[in-house]
Amino acid sequence: MTTYDNSRNKKLIPDFFTYFKSILFFLMVCTTGFILLNTYYLMTRKQDNTLTSAPKNASPNILKGLHLTHHYKEQKVFSIYAKKASIKNKRIGFFRIGGLKQLELENMIVDYFEPHEESSGLAPKNGHATNESVDLISHFSRASHSIPVLKNKVAGFAAYHATIRYHHSNNFLTIFNAPFMEINHDRESLGFQKNVAVHFQKKILLCKNLNFEVKRARIVSNEKYTLINNGTIQKGKGVCMNLRLERIP
């Protein structure tokens, strides 16, 4: 009886070691797999953060998702949205001047609501209302000073892929679309460049460049233009129109 038990025990010992080696191998495989999965996760998460974060050499004067609104007597008079706002050296022609800074917006959409006659101006500190305080360029200036990235005074305002929706007091709408827009040096007009489209009702004005003289409420261009009026096409060179795309002297 004792001999049988000893032989049985000798047979069980190799089986036990084989089973133990199998378990140990299984644990090693699981541990290795766990380490590999965590390493892959960390590498992937680091890559995602790199793609979504700003570059190391990016300027700190950058703001994404800009949206500002101005109200007067509980009515919205101006709103501006841009995908990105940044401060860059002012561009003059093909060059940027290092000493001058300008605010640049990307994918800008502006809504401006023309004031009614009874509210022709906001009251400044001296108590007198002025048209200057409510025109479109004045609202651009207010918006510029409200943007957090502006630490110093800027010498210009420009926008890429710009849309301005000018709401008339009678609820009609004039829409400007251009790849580039800037406030001109006279600070009284907006310059639209690189193939501009102006829409009013069933009229569309197309030209390469034009100026919107804000205080005079007129559109001026010295270049070739195409005017589509309810399906009728007119072409010419040099045009002066009001915001309803009607010719004026």
C-alpha cells in the first residue's frame, strides 16, 4: 500500500509543476498584454492631445470662438462672431510692418442693425447723441476693445472670409461677402477685396474690390462690375450705389 502511494505521489509532482508552469505562463501573458495595452493607450492619448493643442511656438494673443453682442435699450444693435481672433503685424500691401499691430479675425460674421430715427445715436459722456457712436465702424472699435487678447493698442482691423449682414430699419437686408475685409486708413470706410458679392433683395453686385463708405451709406468701386437685377445682367466699370444697390451720383 505504501509503495503504491509513493509512486502515485511521484507521478503527481511532475503534473503539479506542469500545471504551475501553465498558470505562470498565463499570468505572464496577461501581465504583458496589460502593459502593452496601457502603453498603447498612453501613446494614443498623448497623440490626441498634440493634435488638439496649440503649437509650442503659437502666439499667446489668440482667441478661438469669439462672440460679442452690443445692445441699446434692450435691443440688439450689433453682434460679431469669428472662429479665431489674433493679433499680428499690420499688413501693408504684401508686407507686414513689425512696429504696427492689427486685429485679425477668421470666418467673421457680423450683424448690424440700422438705428431708427428716434434712436439715431447713443448718448456719450457729454450727454449729446452723435451718429458716430452707433455706426458700423464705431461698433467694430468697441468690439476690438472688448476682446481679451488685446493688451496693446492696435493700428488696424482685418477679417478673412468676412460676412456683414446690414439690417435696415424696414427689416430689409444687405449682405456683404468677401474673402478679405479691413477698416480703411480713413477710419470711415470698409474695404472689401478679392472678389466681392453684395446682395439686396433680387439684386447682386459682383466686383473684385469695393469700398463701403459707412457714414454716407454708399458703395463705391472703380473697377469692373457685374450687376444682376432680377435675372437681368448689366456690366460696366466704376459704380456708386446706395445699400439697396440703386445708382446714385
